[in-house]
Amino acid sequence: MARYIFVTGGVVSSLGKGLSSASLAYLLQSRGFKVRLRKLDPYLNVDPGTMSPFQHGEVFVTDDGAETDLDLGHYERFSGVLAKKSDNITTGKIYNDVLRKERKGKYLGKTVQVIPHITDRIKEFIKNDSSKEDFIICEIGGIVGDIESLPFVEAIRQFANDIGKKNVLFIHLTLVPYLKSSDEIKTKPTQHSVKELRSIGIQPDIIICRSERPIPLEHRKKISLFCNVHIKNVIETVDVKTIYEAPISFSKEKLDVQVLNYFNLRSKKVVNLNPWKKITQIILKTKKQINIAIIGKYVELKDAYKSLDEALIHGGIENKVKINLVRIDSEKLKKNEIKSRLKGISGILIPGGFGKRGTDGKIEAIKYARKNKIPFLGICYGMQMAIIEFARNVLNLKKATSSEFNKNGLPVIGLINEWNKDGKVIKGTDKELGGTMRLGSYEAKLKENSMIKKIYGKKMIEERHRHRYEVNINFKDRFEKKGMIFSGLSPDDTLPEIIELKNHPWFIGVQFHPEFKSRPLSPHPLFSSFIKASKNYK
Ligand code: GLN
């Protein structure tokens, strides 16, 4: 039977619950155990798909087509375990499911209540779709004390009671602040947070203390005493220079050892930290730096392009070069400023996006990259904008546009109404916005002798998608005559997946999101190649 590890947070948000869970997953896996990671999100959106990245950061997409919280990206990148639809749920989805069941009369006349109906649905999520995992690590979004996360905490309390406390471990992550003025480390917020957790029935077994500086033994003792946790289970996590140090630092603190001790389990293998040590060394030692511009709409919020930032850094690790990400707001990028704003930039990346706002700036930047032979990578919307730029400025189709933002132009980019997946035709709809896109992993066929085939080193690839619009295949010949090659197509030859330019050192657009599959320990070939080209550019 699987053992369950629940990770809650206290004091403030953004302490790195996701990263802690992901690091623990790596350590347990490295010791020979099978691990799965899950997340419960407290907001009312049914999934994060309709939320602006400004609100909650990037929407991470899984192979099986779920739009999920960005923490699932951390989980995949650190543990290598592919996340699934069944690994992320929100309060909105839980209520949605319960209310639908109620409308169908499935509760047989009972009064439908938070306890037991909502909590039962939460418990069902925690357990469902597991297959011989040794551990299921389940992160609870938000912090303890929030009204929103209360039903989750109640559900995990019940869960431990249902399956036996010895099969369940509670980890609580808190902040241990350092006060500069008095040169002191403070344990009180942790004590209060644990008090709050205990008041709703949960005694943590392990406390992870996030701190700016090492926590002296005497303070650990205090936390141990006041929070009723064994001193060995007071684990510190001090700010690291790079996030790839996190598994190393948790291993030093023996987090994984304490987890195994709790469950009375013996390690099956010796933990291997070498890959993390290796990349940490590369990151800390690398001196050469290049500037990569990300030109998009959501540049103000750091987490809006999380997987993308990560994938670029992975490409940097592979090429032993530091990546300085220069975020440029496409809405504020004026035509006459392009040259000066892009001075010193070695590579230009236009990420995914939605809606008209900021498209002019993107198109101008693409034109600049094309003409000046600056390495260019267009992702999803970025590829669509590259198509529009080429149509307008090379094919002289001045009215070329996407029907996403102009219904009266020439739609070189148009709405997809149906597509093939696993031999089945899937119909899209534009009535509801949530969950109606081409989502998840699809195959693409790469053209012989193309740059992209050289990069991937194989003919068929699988990448994750998240879009409603598609490059209109009917324009293919016209584009190809002028030097833009459609070098990747869907297996049935109807949907353009990749474009590249003949007379350009590195100009590629992809309809999918390669960034979701890049990992620090195995950088994505497309990003490695893009960074290599950018490194050689200047
Ligand atoms: N807005 C575009 C579409 O829906 C692109 C989406 C994206 O970049 N992820 O097709």
C-alpha cells in the first residue's frame, strides 16, 4: 500500500512547498522508491486554464492534456515523474463534481454538506488513479489558516484516520524570519502556525523551516519543544544560490532519512546526488553570459513563463553559459525603438500568448530577428506571429492576420474546429473557454534534411500543445517558395507544427510548448540548440 505524505504551508505563501515536495520526491526515488506527486489547489476556478498568468503564474500542461498549477512543472523537472490529469484538483472542480452529482440525485435525498461530501471528494482525489506507488506526496495549496484551504486540511485529517496514522506523514513548511535590527532568528511565527494546524486536528510530524540563515541548535530545540516535534524532524532549508541545490540541501538535513524512519522503511539504494552537484557546479562556475530577450505580454510577473525560463537555463547549463533573461513588454515595444532595445541581445524568444494586445511589438521584433539574422525561437503564439510577419513582409499579403484578433483580414492563422488524436477526430468549440483547446501531447513528423530534424535527431516527436488556432496549411506552398519551410507537420499532414527559415542561421517556430518537457538533468534539445546558436551569435 502507498504511504501518503501531506505537505502544508504556514506563515506566508511562496516558501517553496512545491520545490520541497519535488526535492523530497527526487530523494525518495533515488533511494529506489516509486513516487507520485499531487496538488490540491484552494481557488474556485475549475482549473487554472482560464486564469491570467498575472494571477497565478504559468499554466502547466501535462501529456494527457490537463491545464494545471505550475508546481506540477517543478514536480516533473525534479522527479522526472510525468504528471497526469489526476494529479491536480481545485476547490472549484471539487464543488463542480459534487454539485453535478447532486443535480443527478446521486446523494439520495441527503443534505449535501462540506463534511462529508466535499471532504469525501477530496479524499477520493488523493487516492484515485494510483498504481503501485510507494509514496504519494500531496501538497496543499495556500497556507494553514486560510478559509479556502480548511476543507483540504479537514480531509487529510480524516484521511489519516481512515487509513491509519502510521501510513500518513504530515510535513509543515514555515518561515523562520531573521530580524536584522535585533540580529535575531524568530521561531514564534512557526509556533503559531503549528498551533493553528493543531487546532484543526493535525500534529505535524516534520517541520521544514525556511530561513535566510542557518538555524542554531538552540532555536531548533525551541521549535521542537513548542511544536511537539522530535528535534531530528526540525529540518532547515536555507536560501540556496540555485534551486538545483535544493535536493542536496534537503539530503544534508536528512529529510528523506527522517521520512523513511517515520514509516519504518529501509532505503533500497544509496541516494545519488551527483547529477545535481554537477549542474550546481556548472551554474556557479560559469562566467560567460548572454542576453536572451523574452518578448511577451506577461513579463512583469516572474512566474508567468516559469517553464520557459527554466528551459532556457537548462540550455545554458548544457552550453556552459549563463543566461540573462531580458524581459520586454511587447505592448510597450515601439517600432522605432526596436534596435536600441534589442542591443546586446543574442537570441530572441517570443513565447505563447492570447489576444491582440502586444502583437504589433512581437511582429516588429520578429522582423528584426529575421532581417538581422539573430537566433529566433517562436513558441505557439510566437510561431503564429512569425507566420503573420512573413506573410505581410515577404509574401506581401498585407492583410494577413489571425482570426483570433481580426475577423476581417486574411486568416493565415485560423480557428481549428477539429483535430486527430489517436485515430479519433476531436471537435473543438468556441462556446466555452475552459478546457476547449488542443491540449496535451501530440505527435509531429519532421522533414528530412531540416534543421529541426537534426536538432531532435529523430523523425517523430511528441510535444505538448495548448492552443485554439492553427497555421492555415493552404498557404504552405506560397511560404515555402519564399524560403519559410514547414519542417514539422501533424502525422496526417493537415496541421503545421514547425516552421524554419532557409536563409537564416537559426529561426524556428513551433506550435507546441517544448519548455514543458525540459529538465535540468536532461535539457530539451531545442533549447540547447537555440542557446548554442545564441552563444555563437555574439
Ligand atoms: N492564442 C493562440 C491560440 O490559441 C496561441 C496560444 C498559445 O500561445 N499557447 O492558438
